[in-house]
Amino acid sequence: MSHIARLKPVVEESIRMTTRIDRRFARLKEENRPALVTYFMGGDPDYETSLSIMKALPAAGSDVIELGMPFSDPMADGPAIQAAGLRALRGGQTLAKTLQMARDFREGDDDTPIVMMGYYNPIYIYGVDRFLTDAKEAGIDGLIIVDLPPEMDDELCVPAIKAGLNFIRLATPTTDEERLPKVLENTSGFVYYVSMTGVTGSALPDTNNVSAAVSRIKEHTDLPICVGFGVKTARQARAIGEAADGVVVGSAIVAAIAQCYDANGKRIEDPAEAVATLVKGLADGVRSKQMA
């Protein structure tokens, strides 16, 4: 059953607009390979270092960038991403600076899709209308707001769609057949399938379960399905990519950044180089499907 056929009017109108996310997944479908979606925390451990990491991602093989918005009470994040958010906040990162990071990145890259990921509270405080205007101007393509359920679509989801941004929803192993259509109702860009229950980075995904879950979701939507939570190695990325349209890696990247500093916070390795090395390996795993 086609998901687009059941979309609300606001999404039907927006679906005619094409975002960088839509274009990127269309290209990858032609290349017959899944996307590598990479998450990092904006401002971790400071603005300039974080921007250098962001700029290094596309050349290393990232197809879509998830730009984390630091928040003091991240309910769904595991220890690595929680620590990254606290480092960013201590370094003075704000939502305004995270938007500025996207602007600075866009000066050299107008093609790579950027999805801002985080929680609603900072956006609410910033002001929804102001945020959407600034996000669009900064070159943001989509939003993942983990604590806004579909019942609250009028808060941010619908305004974001009207502003020309994709609103990407999370589906989980506990999203049953009754709930799934509601979750997908105003989703665009892609669906982010959380491959396990719990917090980010807490375990490794079971590829057999992932394959079954992706097939089930595809019965309800023609959107790309990207799978995340727990992917750390090229081998895992390849295995997940066999079933999914995209592989999301976050905690492993954040952990690689943290390992570039000693216990006193002194830099012992270049974080951008460390992340690039990790992402290149993951990209090789994802791209191996294309060569198979």
C-alpha cells in the first residue's frame, strides 16, 4: 500500500517539493546501495573542532549528516551521546550556534543533506517560527525530534513541513501494526528505525530481526528505511545495509571523538582525522553491497 496515497494534505503539498534528502536517496537507489547516515553532536567538544568534524564527513563517505542539538536532559541517549552533549554545553554551544555551524558548513558544501536531531525543548524556547525560518536559511533539510509523538504534530511537525523541511519519525521494535500508520502519517524524507529498545549505543542490533522489521515497515510506506542504534563496524554496516536503505551510526562516532582527549581534556589526536578514519571504514562496508 502506498504511503503517499494516505498522506495528509499538508504532506501531500510538501511532497511535491524536493529536498536534498529526497535527491540523495534517489541517487543512491540508482547506485543500488544504502546510505551511510552519520551523527555527531554539534559543539563537541568546541565549535571549531566540531565544525572540522562536520566538514570531514562527506569526503569520508557520509551520505547524510545528522547534526545533534545538545540538550541538558537527553532521555533517549546513551552515556556516550549524553557526555558529548554535556561537553558541548560546557563549551558554550547553543541552538543558535548549531544553526550557525550548518551555515558555515554550507559555504563549502551545498549538496550533503543535513538533519538536525534532538529534543523539542530548545526549539520551543528559541521559538518555533523563528527556528524554522533560521533552519531553512541555514541549509537544514530535515528534523528528527525524538520526544514529539504524532499526537503533537501541530507543535512542530506540520509547521516544519509547510516550511519545506522533512520531518523524520522514529519507529521501534515496539511500534505495532496499529501504531505504525500513525507514526508514518506525516513522516517524509526517510523513516528512522531504532533497531532495539533502550538507549543509543546500548547493544548490537540483530540483523535477522532488522530485516523482518524493515520488510514490515515497507508494507506501509515507500519511504527509505534507515536503521540505527548500535552499529559500530564496517561488517555490521554491511549486514544492516543488506536489508535497509540506510545505516545510521552515531555513538561510535561520538566515542571516537571522546577518545581523542585524555582524562584532563587535553587533545592527544585530531578528532576530525579519527572520525574520518572510522567513517571511511563504515562507508566501505555500506558500499560493499553495491559491489556484491
